[in-house]
Amino acid sequence: MTFKTLLLASAATAMMTTGASAIDLTIVSWGGAYSNSQNEAYHKPYMAENPDVNIINDESSNEAVAKLRAMNEAGNLTWDLVDVLASDAIRLCDEGLAMEIDHDEMLAPAPDGTPASQDFGDLIVSDCYIPQIVYSTTFGYRTDVAAWNGKEPDDICDVFDLETFPGKRALEKRPINNMEWALLCDGVAKEDVYDVLETEEGVNRALAKLGTIKDQTVWWSAGAETPQLLADGEVVMGSTYNGRLFSLIEEQDQPVKMLWDAQVFDLDGWIVPAGLPKERLDAVMEYLRFATDTQRLADQAKYISYGPARESSAPLVGKHAELGIDMAPHMPTDPNNAKNTFLFNYEWWADYRDDLDARFQAWLAS
Amino acid sequence: MTTTDTVSAAAPPADPPPQPLTTRDGIPLKVSLMRALRREKMRAMLLIAPLLLFILLTFAAPIADMLFRSVENGIVSNTLPRTVEALADWDETSGEAPGEPVFAALHADLLIATEKKTHTRLGSRLNYEASGMSSLFRKTGRRAGRMDEAEPFKAQFIDIDDKWGEIDTWQVLKTFSPPLTSGYFLNAVDMELTPGGIEMKPESERVYLFLFARTLFLSLTIMGCCLLLGYPVAYLLAALPARTSNLLMILVLLPFWTSLLVRTSAWKVLLQQQGVINDFLVWTGIVSDAGRLVMINNQTGTIIAMTHILLPFMILPLYSVMKTISPSYVRAAKSLGATDWTAFWRVYFPQTVPGIGAGSILVFILSIGYYITPELVGGTSGIFISNRIAYHISSSLNWGLAAALGVLLLAAVLLLFYVYDKIVGIDNVKLG
């Protein structure tokens, strides 16, 4: 491209952004396949219907909490809508950085008229939160491990069984989920896990159980690490988000299978930053009403294997946009997969996260 | 000697009482000179003023603000002013929860706080000190508006949550009510502020001092590795004829220009157990398939990857110093009978010390604050204190603790810098 064409092109873009579109919406999300699914399911159809709205993608969700706080302190809010995990939403709501949402008032009801708050149900874990998808953190394992003599893990506790299933594991470098799994496999009943974890002995018990596989564990901090480790044969089983495993298994065709047991449900969804000026707020609300309706949530599942957060969307989930396979059996919410799920306690973790994290990091470092 | 003696001997009696020198209009020369110089200085200041202002505003002020957060704790007294005042009379060693006036004050404060939605923020602040505060404030805030003003508040609060009746809750509130706190700093050195005074944290929760020590140790190791590997390369670069040394220089600079993430990922591919190096070792039979070496996700991984990444910062200052050393010194030493080693150690090496100093400082300071590479290849035993700072900034939102850790890291660097200046001398550093 010559300098002249470059100049012309940039002039043209400048004119387009200032002239044609009345409003720019900066929407923050995770990037990668996830942003792509939102782009296809929400942004493109919305912009087609509303040519005066221009959506700008910002891929900063993993640092959204810190950035929102910094923006708030500087009094310069540049984001209009932010995609965050449920635990971050609770934190942002507590800090007064996210706006409280009246779900029935602001969001579209289900096609049969069920108000939004009922359609989302328990998934509204914070007053500021609009859930979008349900995902789960679960295990994937390699199917070609010779040392396993043809056995395959089908129980969460097989992760802790180094005799039957030798080899390295990949676990996340934080206490959340790991502590619960450890207690479950140490004989604690599902409903007692958080009560036990609240006590000093409970924490010691969980760490001791994790200690049995500590030297056989690779600790990850980014969701993409486990699929890579599995593909390289560096680990034989590892935890990660189910969508990552889906793409490893179905799209990249690796000899890996999923272990659907005691997987932990978690949510991803929107928050609206507190303190948006009226004009931008109206535009965001207009967009949100569209992007969180029953059909749009179901559409997103065509591009990524995460379950829609509305109950009314579940029957509308169709086939994968490119592979053409049925998406329903790959959803964490599918009855076959959700036989034994573990209910994550947000409120509890909001209280104990700081303490347990200190304990966990000290344990890891020692 | 003799002339000066005679002059000094002869001068005093001949000297008239000292008259201040003046300019033609009667102003003392000194004053006039100062005036002229001040004008010059002002002009120079004006010239650099824009840059100075820019640096102060965008660099110094944010750092100062961040550092101040390590002691700032106005949130408790701002959110619950009446409660803090009422608590002043409460004796925390009495073994009893405070009385009705404190609860009445708390109710009044909470009504305003829930209106402004600041009670949850206070809850997450206090949760850093005691688990459970976050949900306590969230829960109480929801129900504070529905309390019966005619009934005693104490019973109503305890009815919402038993924690309000527990002495620990109130001790935390009282301990952290002053507008400035040493809590973050204590936390950063594995201590805590308790009603009974300052104590070490329980063994199982200590992590920061250990991480500081490890960060210093690993940074020094990386610096040493860079020096060992970089010195011969820099020497080659300086000694070879221009054509070959230019080619070598490109080999040094190419990785330098390559993205940090690419290089770190490349090390992952090389070092992992199913990686290139291990595959090669197994293929040649040096190690067995079961005994593959663990070279990543531990300290070894961090040291290898960071040495590679920081190596150019050692080579370039060394090279620029070695380039200026005339080869005739070594030749002269040899012609006077020195052996190769003596010529190197006594003549060449001392002249390269400024380069070693510059390279070592650069590598050390860069590595002490690194966090991306340790995060990716360090596993659990190879992470630095900066990884925890990043976690507290972006994830736990405990900026006060992050700031305190940052201040300590900065202080450690400054201290080492001072020691370095005393031992080597900062004038002896040449950055190219």
C-alpha cells in the first residue's frame, strides 16, 4: 500500500466514524473465539438493524476489574458494557463500580411472557449482573495413555488416583474449585463442602489431599494452557473451561475426552459501568435488551459450546455454525453432562477468597 | 616555594581593609552577578519546564499517589464516622461487645452508607483483614432500612447476623478505624495488626518475605548467568573484524527485537518434558524415557528463559565499553612479559568493569520487576514477588497491599543501588 492510499483510507475511516454513525459503543470482552461468538450472534445483527450504532470491541475483560476502578477514580469512563465472570461482577457491584440492574424492567421477557428475572432465575447472582452463558470448569484426559491399561477416568476422584492413572495433571493456580474437589475426594459430602472449608482443619484437609498430587501437577493460570499441555502430551489430564476442551476435541481432533463429573458451573455475563452519561446509557440499554433476549442467547451457542443462561433459550440451541454438529450434547447444561455437577458458592468465595488465596499461595510456594 | 612564602609574609600588613567590589552603578558585584545568572537559570528552567511538568504529572505524581495508598485508610472513618467516634470509648479488652450507643451510631451510618452504596465497598476493604466482613456488610446493608427505630438496635443487629455480637468483629473495626494504617505494610512482611499488637502471621500464611528473598536470589542468579554468557560474546564482538562482528551483532539483536511472548513460548516448546531437548536426549539415549528432565515450570525454567531474554542488556553495554579499550594495552603487557592470563586479568578486565557494572545493574533491575516470563514458565517455585503484586492489582483489588509490596521492592532496589555505589561507585558505570 502506498502512502497516498494509506492516507486516503484513513481519511475515509475518519469520515465514516464521525459522519455516518451517531454513537460508538465500546464493548469489552475476552477476545478470541468467545468475542467472535458474540460478534456473530449479537453485534453484527444489531448493527445491521441499527446502522447508526457502531460497536467497538475491546478485549480487556481479564483486567476489567482493575481498569474499571482506575477509570472510576480518574473520572473518565471509556467503556459502555463489560463482559465479566460472576465473581468479578459481585466485586464490581460491591465496589459501586457497576450499575444495579432492574432485570424485569430493562430486559426482554421470554417469548411466552415469562419475566426476565424468572427466565434467568438463580443465575442472577448479583444485582448488577446480567448472565449470558453458563460454562463449566471440568477435566479433559488423553485417551492414549499406555500406562492406564485401557482404563479411562470417569470419576472426579480419579484425578487424585495416581496408582490407576499415573501421569501429570494440570490444575489452576488458585484455590477456587481445587479445594472443593479435594474435599469431595477426601470423603466430604457435597452439601458440607463449604462448611468444612470454613474451618482451619477443613483447609488443611483440602491442602493435604492436593498435596498427594502436588509434585505431579502443572499449575496453569490461563485457560488456553491445559488444551496445549494435553495436546503436547505434557499432562494426561487437566482442568479447564469446557469450551476450550470442545475446540480441542471437535475442532482440532485430538485424542482427548471430557470427564463430566463434579464439574463446577460458572457464569459469564454483562455489567454496565456505573456513571454512564444519559445518552450512552440509553444506547447501551437498547443494545442489552436486544443482545440478551432468548433468540440471541441461543444463537451464541452456534459458535461456542457454552450454554445460554436463559431457560427459554435451551430448546432453541441448534447446530455448530461450521462443523454442523449438534451443539446440545456439548453444553454443560445438557442433562447427560450435568448428572453430577457441583454448585459453586459465590457468596462464600467473596468472603473467604482473600484468606484462602494467601493460604494456597503459601502452600504452593513451600 | 620561596616566592609564595615572601608574598604571603609581605601581604597582610600591606592589605587595606577589604572593600566590596561594586559595579559602576554601586551594586555589589556578587549581587549583580547572581542576578545575571538567575536570569540565565530562569531561562533554562523555562526551556525544560514543559518536560519537567510532563514528567511530574504523568510519572512522579501517579507513583506518589500509588505509594500513598499503602498507608491510606480513610474509608472506615469516612463511611462510618459516628460509629468510629462512639467506638473510641469502647474498651476492646473488656471482653464484651460494645453497647447500645455504638449500635445506634452504626445504624445511622449504615442508613447513609446504603443510600450512597458505600457499605459494600467498606465490606470488601475490611474483608482483607477478616474473612466474612464482605457478606456481613452486604447482608446488613440490605436490612438496615427496615429496622425498627423504637426497639434497641443491638438486638436487631445481632438478629441479622451473630457476628455483630462477636467481639472479633468490633476489634477489627476499631483496629482499622484510624485514617492511616500500617496494616498493609505489616501484611507485606507477613505480619498482622491484632488488638494485642503486632504479631507474625501463622506459619502457613507467610509468603511475602519468602517471595522477596526468592526474587532477589533469582535476580542475582540471572544477572550472574547473563554476565558469564555475555562477557565472551561481547569480547568476540569487540575483537573480531567489522564484517564478522556485524553479523554476530545481528544474531544478538534479532532476539532482542523479537516479542517477549514469542521467545517465552519458544522456551516452552524446547524445555517441556515432551519437548525438543528432552526428545533429543531420549533419542541419543542419554536419559531414559521415564527419566525425562524437568526443566520448565520451576526455577530452572525461569532462570533459562529470563537469562536469554535479558542477555542483550548485558552484552550491549559490555560491548560498547570493550570497543573503546585499545588493543595496544594488552599487547604492551604481553611485550613486558605478562602471561595471557595476567594480561587479561590485570590489564584488560579492570578496564571492562564499568561495562560489567552497567550491564549488571540493567539486568538486575529489569529482572527484579519481571512478571510475565516467571508467570508462564516459572510454575510455582519460579515466580517472583511481582506476580503477587500483579495479582493484587488486577484480581483481588487489594491495591493497598500491592502498593506496600511495591514500596518495599522499590526500597530494596534503592538500598542495593546504594550498596553498589559504595562498593563499585556509580561513576564507574558506563551505559554505552
